[in-house]
Amino acid sequence: MADYRVPREDMQFVLQDVFKVHEDWAKIEAFADVDIDTAVAIIDEGAKLAEGLIAPNARAADEEGVSFDNGVVTTPQGYKENFKQLAEGGWVGVTANPDFGGMGLPKSVSAQYEEMLCAADISFSLYSGLTAGAIMTIDQHGSDELKATYLENMISGNWAGSMCLTEPHAGTDLGIIRTKAIPNEDGSFAISGTKIFITGGEHDLTDNIIHLVLAKLPDAPAGSKGISLFLVPKFLVNADGSIGERNGVHCGSTEHKMGIHASATCVMNFDGAKGWLVGEPHKGLPAMFTMMNYERLGVGIQGLGAAARSYQNALEYAQDRIQGRGAKATQQPEKEADPIIVHGDVRRMLLTMKAFVEGGRAFSTYVGQQLDLAKYAADAETRQRAEALVQLLTPVAKAFLTDTGFEATVLGQQVFGGHGFIREWGQEQLVRDCRIAQIYEGTNGIQALDLLGRKVAGSRGELLKPLLADIQALLAEPLAGFEAEYQQLADATQLVHEVTVQVLSKVVDDENIINSVAVEYLNLIGYVAFGYVWLRMAAAAAPQVAEKPHLASKLKTAKFYMARILPRIESLATTIKDGSQSLYLHDLGDF
Amino acid sequence: MADYRVPREDMQFVLQDVFKVHEDWAKIEAFADVDIDTAVAIIDEGAKLAEGLIAPNARAADEEGVSFDNGVVTTPQGYKENFKQLAEGGWVGVTANPDFGGMGLPKSVSAQYEEMLCAADISFSLYSGLTAGAIMTIDQHGSDELKATYLENMISGNWAGSMCLTEPHAGTDLGIIRTKAIPNEDGSFAISGTKIFITGGEHDLTDNIIHLVLAKLPDAPAGSKGISLFLVPKFLVNADGSIGERNGVHCGSTEHKMGIHASATCVMNFDGAKGWLVGEPHKGLPAMFTMMNYERLGVGIQGLGAAARSYQNALEYAQDRIQGRGAKATQQPEKEADPIIVHGDVRRMLLTMKAFVEGGRAFSTYVGQQLDLAKYAADAETRQRAEALVQLLTPVAKAFLTDTGFEATVLGQQVFGGHGFIREWGQEQLVRDCRIAQIYEGTNGIQALDLLGRKVAGSRGELLKPLLADIQALLAEPLAGFEAEYQQLADATQLVHEVTVQVLSKVVDDENIINSVAVEYLNLIGYVAFGYVWLRMAAAAAPQVAEKPHLASKLKTAKFYMARILPRIESLATTIKDGSQSLYLHDLGDF
């Protein structure tokens, strides 16, 4: 696989020129010490780790995978050393609370770091990623004692974290979990049950693993309102903070998977394991989802990272590989063929990837910016507006970044022809590793249901307004040379409005409508949102092109996106208008 | 993985009721002994093999893969025994020349057999599939002596075949191959060079392997007009037909791939290996492509087979797995949740798969029918019309069946949620195995270029006419209850016409236009062709629904296809109209 190079310039362009995040930071107390130079320095430091240590190990780690022997999970060669480097650099706590040693950086910056980590090796990224999620959950919902006992060692990367939700019979439907929590006399709980698909449930990277576990108390109401959240350490922690005796939680096996071979996906057995309640009884699901909503952007970025890596590789290959002649004119008469990048269809594939990667980077930065404003902005109005955007865009970020990421990695494999299917080239690994991001942390179908059902229909369309207002604000200042594209985005926005009104008008009479068109609706919003960030990038690039000629590429890719990708919304809108009808003609016996 | 069940009824429905292939057979001398009962018997016999022997071994074979040791390739456990069964049943020569022991069956029937073999195990199917291709090439282009020496043992499955085209620097662009053929004094040739990606280049299933090799004679003109075809056996054959000494061709290594792990993908080194010319000097490429065009439908059917298997598994899972409640009403109040097939989005995924699988089965049968008519019809006019349809539809069959097949297997994985990513369930293997069919035997991008460039533009649109005429013939007899869908197909046909005229009008001024819109154009044709076969199926099913209630499903899926899938052509048409412009804004430095 080719060397990975972090797209430093584009990351800075997106942060500084497109979304001007530093202007937000200047108004936020928590970010008093952060400016664009800090962000650039963070990107540079992260790049050393991603380019120098993690990416070069990813291919071998995929081949080796994790191994399981009698409850012990061993990660591939190099993982332990690299995790130590990552931890010592403070990267586990890149957005974590500084009171416990976290860097407390903005999510918009963290998003860049997460992209490079995922581009380098998704499997490796998950160990620190899940730990960061557990840290946030404990920080937001745990008691002071739990925070004091666990956070510092987790943020330093001495201890890792895991999130234990799924059970064999309960994935999407967490309301029917069976794991039990029985109160002990000392205020702790005895946790018993089996969890599956637990990423990083067991491994050899850290001295302890802190599990966050959904379970039901004896008096729990039925369904999703009877779920509580517990902290269950692999090793109990002594009063002096040192590691004590082994707790009753063990890994029963690891899964053999299509991809992310180097990530330990564990069956975890809890046999009266000692645990402590996190947050209120029966309010475990909302506590878990506070974190999951914040982290879902991170899952989306897995798709983006894989796509970014695949694009770099495919571009290099398309420039080097010679095959056939350009249709218009021979490019390299001295060689026996031209580089394949001269061919229209190869350009179509590369530009589709480029549009998804750079569009995805801008979109994830936009969502990261809103997450920062929602959490830190001084005035309530800004926080509320940002929170509305976060609500709307979180499922889009998770699903659309992974769907477009998957499409991009498949294209990146196709550019390589037969070599794309061969493992040593690395392109097929990116397809396999990226694929899971469309499935876990709430399938992309569930994200779509969340977007159209809970968010759009649940607010009677109100939650759409800040996004549409942001688009209107852009459209209010036309960009010379992009008149047609601005009109196209205006039309697309109008289409979103029409389609939304249509769907909402059917909700009362047709209970099936939401889940019958939700995926197409999410894609519609995704393509329009990417159209918005592409034109924002064009608007940010245009005034600088004279001094920074490389930014001309932004204008060209924006034109490509509007001409070749955005038109996908036409078919989506037609399909959505069909409603649920054609999905419910079939009786069960008709399938 | 669930047991595989061959869709016998649907195969018969397609052959007998939709395309009435037996009416063709009655007029073809070579098929004097073939009727629908024969076809049904063949399907039943093939099903025993596919369901009973091959499918149950596929999962283990993927895990074991082929092994390579010092030139020797060992196939997974069970492959040798199963290949022997397949050979003894006469299945290697299902369409082969009866003069040498072939069954000589119609391709429309063979297509059903190929589907079940691919559904059972694509890797396994390739050993006999490539042999069948080599048989056909020798039969059509070889001398009487070559035929007498090789065909009987190949058709019986005693010996296998391989096709050696690709070289490290020459894949799509075969004009630049370097393998040399130097004439020997005895009329044979000494072949030297390296071939890569050779499916079944070496294995332990048969006593001999007959390679068909593209190479250049000393006096060869440059480029693709200087390529000759040679037969190079692994073991030379003695005058009495017995196996003689080892020839100078050896396997240097096997590739480690994303999928089809049990198919040996070989680097083949030819060191002065003894070979014999097949056909005319310098006319190797057309000879090879006679066969490849016939076999490309077979590659398309790999996508169909994988999709069919994935659909069966996904349907079973969606009926068994309970999770959440139906939006309209609880379906199973006695259980803690409803089966996921009640959810609109799960239905969307299943019906999309069903529409692609049954539509693909009908489409491949339609193409198979045309291949039979082109080869065997008594009157020249019928042969020529069928040949035109074959020319047009072959690249569509290869690319569209594998693209929709891949989409279907990805959906079939998604239906399983997290379990879809776990190897033991088998859904992810179908994704990995299917993926290569979009790449090899001419990438799908190359198929699109063939369709729009060579076929449509090359004939100034003439080759489209028989397809459009077939569609018009269907539309001339409206089906009650499908008035809107018939109008929709008429509009779609009109759209094809408009788009084609537009593209052709640009060809003179824009050399890049063809390869810039070819993939979208192929998809446009594919969706319209599937619309055609879906309405043909509806028309065939409607009069029989009273006596065969299960055919009601055809009418419902046809409605689904028209409502939810065919609208994809709107976006494709818009994109095609953009032409090459947005693909050629970028200079090389802009990527």
C-alpha cells in the first residue's frame, strides 16, 4: 500500500477559510488557548503518529488479526507499542475534560485527527475511540467518586473503555435486553448476562478495561425505559487507586469478521460482576445516547477516513498505471500507453471519490463546529440553534459519510482493476473495514428512521430550519461563475421542502410512511448538505485562487459535484413520493 | 449459512411462461430432443449437485482457501470429490458439442444451471466455467487435430482448461502483451512469458490443464492486431492420447484475495513451453473474444447467483429475527418483538434484492435465448436479429447483473445487522465473492465503453432497435391494472431514445464523450431492460394467477420495481446530459 499522507492543507482550509471556526473559539472560554496555529500544530503532531506509526502497520495487522486463547485476547504486532505512543501523546483525551488530564480541544479539530487515525487504520482507531466514548459518558453522567476513580487513568490511556449494549437477541431493540443488575449491600451491583459484538471488550493494550454496561434492575419497568447503565471494571480498583482483584467479567470468544480483523469484537460474559450505577436508575439509555450522538460523527468519520485513504491510493495508481490511449490525444507517445487518468471513466471514479472525501471532510467539520457551539457557546440562543443542527445532522453524518465512504472505497478498488482485489495492495481492506461502519452504532437504516421520524417528523419540520437558513445565507451572496450551481442548490432546497411537506402530510393516515422512505430521505438531505458545503468551499476558495492556485481545484470539483452527483436527488425525490405503497403489497407468503 | 434451495419453479416460469423458449427449440434441429420436461429434469439434477454437495461446502472452502507450495496448488477439502461428481454428471460440457461428448443444451437452460452453481459457490464454479470457455474456443477455432486430441477429455472433466490473457503490465490493454511464441520445427511453438490473474492456472482437480494463451509471433504487427492464440497443455499428450511429459509451464504463486479464496488465481510462467496455434496467426484476440462474449453472460450470472443466495438467506433471517414492533400494528403480541420483515426499510431491502434477483434471472434467460437463436436458428434473419441483441446485451448482462448483484449482496448483509459482518453467517462471503465479477473479464467500465462506444455509437444506434422493438411489442398489448407501469416503460424507452440521440450528436466534436457517460448509459439501459422483463413477467403471470396464486407475487414485485427502482433512470439521464465537461475541468495537478 502507498504511504499515507495527511491532507494538512485541506484540513486547515476547511477549518480556517470555510467554517472560520477560530472566530467561534475566540468567543468560547474553554477554547481561550486555542487558535488556528494550535489546530495546525495538532494536525501536524497527529500526522506524525498516523503517517509514521499507525498506517505502515495496518496491512500486516489485518493479516495477523486478533487472536483468542482461553479468555486472553492478543492484538497484532505493533499495536501495543503504537497504543502506548498514542496514549503518551495525550490522544485518547483529545476532547476530554482538562480537569482529569484531557486536552479539551474542539470537536472540529478532533474530527481532523479522527479522520487521519481512521485513514491510517480503522481497527486501531477503535481502541482509543471507544475509550473516548466511555470517558465522555462517565464525565457527563458518573458520580464524582466514579470520575475520581476512573477518568484520569482512562484519559491517560493507562486504562481502556468499552461500551456493552448488544445481546444475542437484542441489537437495534435494546428494550428487550436481559442482563440483570442486583443490588449489593455496599451500594454496588452484581451484573449478570451476556453481551455480544463488544469492540475492545478484551485486549492486551492496557492494564485495565472499564466496561459501561446496559442492564436491568430488579424493579425495572418493561422496555427501553427500564434500562440502567453500570460501570464494570475488568479489575477492581483499590482505595489507593491501584489495580485490585479480577472482576467477574470475561471474554468468551472473539468474532471472525469480514473486516477490522485487528479490532477485538468480543462476546463478554458477566457473572455477578461488580458494577456501579452511572447516572439515574432506569435512565441508562438516554445517558448512553448522549455519548452515542456525540460519537456518531466519529463513526461517520470512519467512512470518510477509509475513503480518503482509498482516494490517495487510487489517484497515485491512476497516474502511474499506463493502459490504452487517451480518446482525444495520445499523452505519452514515448511510452507504450497513457496513464489511465486520461480516461473519462477513471476520472469519473476519481472525481466521485474526491467529491465525497473533500465534501465529507467539510461536512464533518461543519457538524463538529455545531457540536462545539452546542456544548460551549456562551449564549443560549447560539447553543440551541447549534443543538438543533446537531440533532438533525448527527444521523446524516453517521449514515451518509459511511455510505459515501463505502461507495468511494469500492470505486477506489475498481480503479485498480484486478489489483484492487488483491490484498497486498490494500484497497480491498479499506472496503472491508469501512463496511462495518454502515452497520454498527445503529445501522444506517436506523439513522434514517431517527432523522425522518424522530427529528424531522417529530419536530413537524422545525429541526430542518437552521440548515435551510444556513443554505439561504450562502445563496444570498451569489458567487461569480457559479450562478447556475447556486440556482441548482436553491432548487434542491425547494425540493427538500416539498418532499418534507408531502411526507409529513401522509404521516397521520399511513403509519408505515416514515420507515418506508427514510433511507431515501436521508440520502436526499445528505446530497443537498454536501451541495451546500461544496458551494461554501467554492465561495471560500474563489477570492484566494490568484494567490493560492491549488484552490482552483475546489472550484472545479464543486462544478463536478453539482453536475454529476447532486442530480441523484431527482430519483430519490420520485421514490419518496411513492410512499409506502409498493413496499406493503406483498403478504409474507409473497416474498 | 442457511441451506440453499434452487428456485426451480421460478426457473421454469421464466423459461416456459415468460420467454417460451421451447417454441424456439421446436424449430431448431440441434434441440430436437429438448423440451420443457428436459429442462425441468436438468434443473432438478443440477439442483441435487448444487444443494446437496457444493453449497454445503462453500463456507469451509472459503476459510481454508487454496494453498500453494513450490508450484503445487491444493484446493480445499471436498473440491476434488465434488468436481469428480460434477464431471461424471456431464456438467462441464452442458452446452458443449455432442460430437465430443457434450450435452449440447441451450444456453437458456445452462443459464439456470450456472446460476445455481454460482449461488452454491462461485469459487468452485470457476474451475468448470473456465474449462467450458476453453472447450468452446477450441471447438470454434482449433484445428481438427487439436479438437480430436483435447476436447473429449476436457468435456468429460478429466482435464481442465484455463485462459491466459493478462500480464503484469497489460490487463485491459492486451495490445501491449509481451509473451512470445517462437516457431519450432515441428509446427509447434515455444511460448515464453508471464501471465497473471490466471483463474485455475494450476490445481489438483484434474490430471491435465489445457491453457489457452495469448502471445505474439516474431513477425507480429504492433498492438492488438498482432496477438495470436495458443494451446499449451500442462502435460504434453502422447500420440495414443495418454499423458506424456511435463510441459514448460509452471505456477509461480497464487494471489491472496478479498474473496473467491477457494479459486486458484495464479501467476503462470511459460518458459519455452510447447504450444500449438489456435486459429489464424495474429487473430488471437477475435478468437478469444468470440468465447468471451459468450461467457460474459456467465460472469454476469455470478452476480445473479450470489444475489439469489443472499436473498434467500436475508428473507429467512428477516422472518425469524424479532426486533421492534410494526409501525402499524403489533404482529406477534405473544412474543417480545415482531419479525423485522414488518419494518418498511427491511422490506425495501428485501424487495430490492428480489427485484434484482428475479429480474436478473429473467434477463439472463432472455440473453441466453438470444445466444441460442443467434447460434442455432434455421433462418438467417432470426439469427441476425438475435445476434444484434446479443451484441447489445452482452456488456449489459456482464456489468448490470454484477452491479445489481453486488448491491443485492450488500443489502443482504445489511438485513442481518451485525451478524452480516460475521463470517460464519455467510452473507459477507457473498459480498466478497461477488465483488470480483465487477472487475474481471473486462471491468464493468470497459463493458460500458463496449456498449456505448462499439455497439451503440459504432452502429449509429442501429443495434438498439431490436431491443426497442421487443419492448414496443410488449407495450402494444396493455395489461389490465398495469396501465401506469406500461406508460412508464414507454416513457423510459423514449428517454433512452432521446439520450442516445444527444450523445451521438456530440461524438464528432467531443472525443471524450463516450467514456465520460458510458457507465451511466449502461445503467440506464440495464434498468430499462429490467423494466421490460419485469412487465413481461407480469404479463405472463397475470392470466395464471387464479390457478397459481403464488404468481401474484410477480405482479406485486413488478409494481415495486417500477415504483422504486426504475426511477433511478431520471438521475442517470440528467447526468448523461452533462456530457464530458465536468470530468475534464481538472488538470493533472488539480486532483
